[in-house]
Amino acid sequence: MVATKQTFGMEALAQILQENGQRMTRKRRGILQSLLDSKQPLALQEIRDRTEAVAGIRPDYATVFRLVTVLEKLNLVNRVNLQRSSSYFELNDPGRHYDHLVCRTCGTVVVLDIPCPVRQAEKQIVRQYGFREVSHSLEFFGVCPLCTT
């Protein structure tokens, strides 16, 4: 099963995991809920902290890491390059596209709500080079209005 725009949520994610031989535990459900609720990419520690706040369960670091690794292999989560020492992750909702604007000073991350400026380039790459399932990660870096005042 592939999650679609209409079905992307907890039940679709749980079903995909189960179809791929993964058990759905309370901790995993809490981790997924934390990712679903997030409006920006999260580091593993942030996922762990939010899971405790959302589900009242504090998964150990290894549990979060293992689940994120599985989600990444299933193309359900994207690793986002925020030019930081930690890796950041966000769910790969097929109904959305994720480009980011990152403040170099305070680290604020904004998911851009504008048409993707490189979608046409992706299509040209497919036509010209014959690649399939082409995707990209696009992050812009600058200084946010709060840090410039």
C-alpha cells in the first residue's frame, strides 16, 4: 500500500509498517504521532521528547533511531540537511512538498508554502537522463526577521 494524499495518517502508516513486517507498539505509535503533528523537521532527540509529551511514553533513543531508519527505507520519512551536527527528519507526506528556509542565527526552520522552484528541473532530468523516482531536497539559508532587528 502507498499512502495517498487522502489516506496519509496514522492508520495508513501503521498499515504500511505492518505490511513490511513491523510490529505496531505504543512507543512506535507515539513516535509516528509526534512526526505527524510536527510542522518542521525534528532531530531524533526532539522526536523522543515530543513522543513523551504527545503519548506520555518516553521511548529510548535506540527505539526512535530504529523506527526512523525503517521509515526512511520505506520512503515514509525524509532526512533533511539543515547544516547542523544532528540529522533531522520529517514525514514524507505524498500530498505535500517540503522545501525549507533556515535561519543561520537562531535555527528557525520554515517549511515554504510556495510552488517548488525546481519541479520543472526534476521533469527535465527524468526526460534527459532517464532516471526514475527523482526527488530533491531544497533548503534556503538566511537570517530571519527576528534576528535582524
